[in-house]
Amino acid sequence: AVPLLEVTDLKKHFPIRGGFFGGVTGHVFAVDGVSFTIGRSETLALVGESGCGKSTVGKAILKLFDITAGQVVLDGKRIDDLPAGTLRPMRRRVQVVFQDPFSSLNPRMRVRDILAEPIRNFGLAKNSADLEARVADLMDKVRLPRDAVGRWPHEFSGGQRQRIGIARALAAEPDLIICDEAVSALDVSVKAQIVNLLQDLQNELHLALLFISHDLAIVEHMTHRVAVMYLGKIVEVAPKRSLFAAPKHPYTEALLSAVPVPMPGAARERVILKGDVPSPINPPKGCRFHTRCPYAFDRCRVEEPPLVAVPTALAAGHLAACHLHDRPANDNPLAAAKGE
Ligand code: SF4
Ligand code: MG
């Protein structure tokens, strides 16, 4: 089957201007060759530290800017090269929920109008009675009282505002919602409620979700697959259980080692990475992670590892970009540590 979304070798390089003549003096290699798919009704979590390029991937899919190279295909149709006047059908099908429910809702619009706007824009309502019914239904879907539609955004809590943001995304009847740190700004208990709501809505409406987050603990509760980004590249992608049980990239192993484990005794040994994330203006040669990797060897400094299926993985579709997996299992610390 054709995946709902197929991203192939996506690149977004932002030019840096400077110098006396204001010319281009370099590039920020924000996203540098990223490929993945999302199936219908599937959640893919895109994780990594801030600045790794994950939000840029989301914005590229939303076509908030032109990409530098690569392809974005929605439901078998290329969308990255659509001219400006022809974007509307694609804009309806891919919606977004941003991190900050305080700044993403217009404070001068009542909830009714916030929800009615996309319905009108995309011509979804047959008449004004249908419009009202759709707005009421959206309030039901996000578990807010119908009579709250007359209120203003500032009258709601952060969690309630994020429900309104989700309702606004749903108003367009999308196939895919990009959630960019959509629960990151919320309190722990509210976070869990919004995650549960997103999962319920996904089951109810057969939505696909691209869940962009730096928080692996949240991701573990809600995603089907996980893609891990480091410095503009995906270094590992796998079904959730396989990735959490036996990470195949040293960066993922380090990220997971910082996630609290509920059962005492089951805690992973904490891996502390040395140094900071290098600048995306001048990323390291070879494997981009080699300056911080506890297992780096000579080959890592010169040759870039491709993202390929890992032979020792627990599940099909477990890909990692790391030279360790070319070595025999008894000489591969990531395989040996898991007793494979
Ligand atoms: Fe570490 Fe080398 Fe693997 Fe990169 S390729 S993650 S430097 S072992
Ligand atoms: Mg971001």
C-alpha cells in the first residue's frame, strides 16, 4: 500500500548572510537528507534534542517554506513542488498543533470563530446550521463543553487551549496532524490527558500523527514507531518496542538512558555524552555523532554510515546509521550489551 506520507532525502539548508556585501557566507544544514514514511492511522514520533532539525522537518511537510532538495509525497502525490495557488487541498489534509496554545490562538477571536474559520476556508459546511453543528461536534470531540464556544482563549487553561488547538486542526478533517512539541509546555497531569485525547482521536478518526518531541518518556506512551534525529539526520528508526528494548544507535542509547524507568532495578545505565552538539553550520565529517560517541573508531571519522536495516534487531523495520553493526556481534558493544 502507498504510505500516507513519504519523505525522501529531504534537505533544508538555510543560507547565512554576512560580510561587507551581505552575501551568502555559509549554510545551516538544518535538515540534511531525511527519509521516512507514515502510514494511515499511524503515529511516528520524531525525537531529538532542540536544534536537531525535527521542527524544520515538520515545517517542510507543511510547506511553510521551499525545501532545498528531496521530495514530500502525500497519498501518492508530490506536494513539495506545488505552486502557491494550488496548495489548498494539501493544506486541508495536513494540519498542525504547535507547542504554545497561548500564542497559537488569536486572542481576539471567540472559540466559535476560531473553529469556524478553517471550516469556511476549506468550504466544508453546507450551510450555517451545518457550520454550527460542526463546531459543536468539534467541542465534543475534544471533550470541551459546547456552551464554551462563546468564550475567548484567555478564559481557558493551558490544557483547554491545547484542546481548542486540536479542535481547530480537526476542523479541516485532516489525514495527518503534525504535533510539534504539542504537550511540552503543559503540566505533567495535563500532558497525560492531552496524549490520551490524541490517542482516542486517532482511533476514532483514523488519523496519522507526526509527533515531534524531545521527550522520550511521553513518546513511549503513544507512538507506534520512533525516528531519532541528530544534527539534521535520522540516526535510527524503529517500531517503538524494538527501539526502547534494544536501541541500535549509540545516540539513542544515551537518550534512553536518561529516561526514568518506573520499576526500580530496571533502570538503564546512564550514558553521559561528552561535549555539546556541534554546530549545524559545520557538522563533523564521517558520522556526525563521532565527536560525542563513546564507541567511535577510525572509520567513524571519515565515512558516513548509511541508515540501513540492522541484522540483529528485534523487529523488522529497525534501521540505524552506525558502523558498529558491520562488526561481528562479539565486537559490537550495542549488540553485546543486550545479550544478542
Ligand atoms: Fe558512534 Fe561510529 Fe556508530 Fe557513529 S558510526 S554512532 S561514531 S560507532
Ligand atoms: Mg523545535
